[in-house]
Amino acid sequence: MFSREISPVWKMVKEAVESLCGRATHRDIINYIQSRYGSVNEGTIRCQITACTVNKPKRVTKIMLKSPLLKWRECQRT
């Protein structure tokens, strides 16, 4: 049996945002990650979205690791 290496969730979030042209809602990111990687905990994805966001107010209360930052934008669907 072999095991495949799974990316850290923050990398999945980064990939999702880049694939969605830099604009995405939490739900867009979650759907992208779960369709590509299977069963990834939604709470973990949401936590990493917040942790990787530069101008999200809740971010300042989180312990930051070495994850990159993404710019938070409220997206409006038309």
C-alpha cells in the first residue's frame, strides 16, 4: 500500500483562490478544496482562510505560523 502526500490546508486555500481568479467566497473555496482533495474538514478550511487573510479583523487574534497571506475581499455575486 502506498500513501500520497497531502498538501497543508493553507496551500489548498491558496490554490483555490488562485484558481478562482483571486475572488472567492468561503463556500467557493470549500467547494473547490473538497471537490479536488475529498473529505477535508470544513472548520479547518475556514480557520485557514481566516489565518491567511491580511485585512480580516479576526486574523489578529490567531497565532500565525509561516503561512502566506491573502487579501480579503467581500465578493458580490451578480
